[in-house]
Amino acid sequence: MSYKNAAEILPTHLLEELQKYTEGSVIYVPKSSCRTGWGNQSGLRKELDARNEGIIKDFHSLRTIAELAKDYHLSEAAIKKIVYSRSKKSVE
């Protein structure tokens, strides 16, 4: 992140308006571009959603939490989070 002097880049009327709210402070101006959700750009979100759906499907096929944890290389706590949080969403 680089710092710029507002007086050098902003029009006078905008600078004066900013000075009404904060004068002599350092402020952060976020990018205006639309942000995508985590993992959407790389495709990882889709992969994880597909994996999680597979876990839920296997769970409903009466596989145990311990079996799923071993097969998917996740902790039993992680498997429980996936299974039980997705089960609640599908009921709602």
C-alpha cells in the first residue's frame, strides 16, 4: 500500500469535503471494484463445496464420522461441522 498526498490527487472541492470529517489523519480508501467471495476466483470454493457435498452424501449412506475423517483426511470435528451445518441448511 502506498501513501499519497490527497492535495496532489483530489479535486479541491473533494479535499475540502474530506477535511470536514478528518483533517491531518491517515485514512484508507478501499478499492471500488466488486470483490468476489473467498476461493471463487481460483475455483477452490467449487472444489470444497463438491467435497463437502460428497461428505454429506457419504454420511447419509450411513458411513461413520471416523470413516469419513480418515477417507477425506480431515479431523472428526471438521467432518461434524460439515455434516451438521449442511443438514440444518437443507432442512430450512
